Amino acid sequence: MRFIKWAAITLLFLFVLFLLWLVLAESKWLPQTTDLQRKALAIVAAPPVTAKGQHNAFAALWLAPYDIPAADLDKVMAMDLARYHVPKLGEETATDFVSSAEGRYRKTASVDFTSDLLCKPSAEDCLAKVRSNLSAVRTLLASDALLIDHARALDAYDYYHDPFPPSITNPPPRGLTVGKLQISDAALRFADGDKAEGLERACSAAETWRRLATHSDSLIMQMIGVANFHGAADLFADMLAEMPADAPLPDSCTRAFVPIAAADLGICDTMKTEFRFNQSMSDMIGDPRYKQVVAPDASSVTYFFGSLLFNKRATDALRAINTASYCTSDPDIQQESTRLRTAPLWDVTGVQGTLFNPIGSILVARGMPAYAEYPVRMHDLDAMNRLVGAALALRLSTAKSAANSADASGASSEPVALPTGVTLDPRDHLLHARRAYKRSDQGEDFTIPVPASRLQ
């Protein structure tokens, strides 16, 4: 009898504890937000640092497939924003969303953007590709001259901000396809003999995509900007190799490759948007409308109790630490961010996290995307910019040397001091800069030819 009595008391005690846990879990009161997390949340909520300016490029890119007068872009964009809503389960997906411009304005031709005729925004000999397919490339680009014109008009915009509500279901940016057209078009102009126009278009593309890469709050657009800048810069360097050192260059070629401020190479603004994207995904957990997406095999009871193990507020507070680490050098935030990524899972979750937010704690500590590579890619943007800047400096020095040699005084020009990280190999007439982000299909270095080294 005594055993049964104590067993009953123990079961009653455990039942009371379970009820207490149930009440606390349902209330979402625990885990409590710490002072450091509140500081991080304030940083994440702060206005953009670099993704700001006078003219947002989003509408121009979003509506690029349509022949819309520039004066009407904002009006059509406003109509699209008013019509758009984040899709719910069972509704159409965001990629099915059709602009209000459809049927009201002429649409550009449907170019096959996967065509091997188009230059890719990566290390390849774009000029050689175009020259070996001149007629086919000319026909392909002529079919979508309007979209090329829209791409060139992007030089009037100074930042990129997606005004659609942050959601993982948002339509993807269109910049990569536009960049392919720009680079291929510039190469065609140069290959067809209009070298001045080819240079202008290559440099204008480089200037545009550098600006959008460094002044964007979209991680996808930032990386598209980096890729398109690399493609345009590679093409420009190949053009310089085929031209005399004293040939005039468009002003855009100087502007496109001036040194980049350190503040413009960060990813703070893009990480703030990623934070909001992740918040939109967190909204699905525990929402019955998304049960078939989050846990399709779970019963309704299991899904309900699973939702009790997730606290969106606490998850956002944890996630804010990682996001803020890209925006501040605060040692406490940096240390805590490192701990979240590297400490044993028990140390990350703690007692409160284990009891009341184990799912959120695991998502933040072990389920976050690999964001560490993106600052590295911005480093490579700077490396390519310095590399082409070095080529321009060498070109100027060569032109001065030639002018001095022709001068009766015979004065020599000063040797060029190459930027940090840039080397010149006189054996292969190539400039090198170390690549920080490496893939299996890429070499260790960025390489471009020395100006005037391929003169016929």
C-alpha cells in the first residue's frame, strides 16, 4: 500500500509538472530574451547601411521584360505590390504571380538564356566565344534588343531593395539573365569593330553591377551583382589586351574600377533581409495551414505538441545574434555568435532552451545556411576590382613611357606600384590576384591579361 501511495503521489507530481510545462510552453514566456539578444535585435531592426539611395533598381529589373515607359514604372510597380500577397498552403506559388503589366504592355522576346551562345558571368573567354559565333550571336541579341536597352538603363539606379514582403516564396530576381545579355552585347559590339561602344557597354555593365552588389539588401541580388561584375570586368580586361595603351577609354571605365570603400563590402543589409526571410519560415512552424509542409506525416496531436517545443520569439532572439555579428564588431556579440555556431548543442540550448525551445535552438545552432562564404565572395569582388585597377595603372604607365621615349628628353616614367594582393607574371603577361572563394572548376587565382599584350 505504501508503494502504491508513493507511486500515486509521484505520478500526481509529474502530472502537475507536465501541466506547468504545458502552460509555460503554450504561453511562450520562456526562454527569456537576454540583454545581449535585445541589443542584437535592435541592430537587426536598424535602417539600411548601404542599401539606400535615390533610385531603387527593383522595379526596372522586375518589369524589364515589358516595354513600359520609364514614367510608368513606379505606377505599375505600385499596382503589383497592391495585388501581391504571400501565398498560403494550397494557393498559387509566388513564381506564378503575374505582373499587372501582362497584357497591357508589349513584352520582350523570349530569349533562351541557357543558350551556350551567351557569355556567362564567370571566367571564360567571352570575346572568343562571340567571335566564333558572330552571326548566331548577332541574331540572338537582335531578337531582344529591348531587354538589352532596359539592362543598359540600369546605370541610372544606385541601389536595390525588394519591396515585396520578405518571404521564402518571393519571385527570384531577374538580374543574372540581364547580365548575360549585357556582357554578350558588349562583346558583340567590340568583335564587330565598334570598339569604343564595346568598351563603353562593358564598363557601364561593370559599374552598374558593382554598384548594385555593394548597395543591395538582397543576398541573391548581391551575389548576382558580384557574378555580373566579374563577367564584365573579365571582358573589359580582354578588350584592353587587344588595344594600344594610349587608346582613349570611356569615362565609365575609370568610374567602374575606382577603389571600393571597406564599408561597401559588408553584407549587413543583406543579412538583415535574410533574418526576415527566416522569420517568415518560422511563421510556418505551428501554423496548421503549413502542417503538410512542415510535418506531413505527423498526426494533429503530435504536430500540436511539436509546436509547443518551438518558440518563435526566442528563436528570433537567438538568430539575431548571428545576424548582428555581420553588422557590428561588438566583442560580446561576436563571441556569442561563435559560441552558437561551435559550442556543443547542450551549451547552446541551456535548460530553458531544452525545455521550451529545443526546435528553435537546434535550427539556429545547427540548421542555419552557410552564410560564411558570402563575405568571402565580396572579398573577391574587391580582388577583381583591384586587379583591373592595376591593369589600368599599368596601361597608363606604358602610355607615359612610350610618350617619354618619343620625347627628346627621354625621361622615364615611375614604376607602377601594384595594389596589395596583385602580382604580375612577365612570363605569361598576366596579372594575378588570389581568389578567396574557391570552387573545384576554378583556379587559385583571378587572372587577366596585361593591357596591350595581345595586339595583332
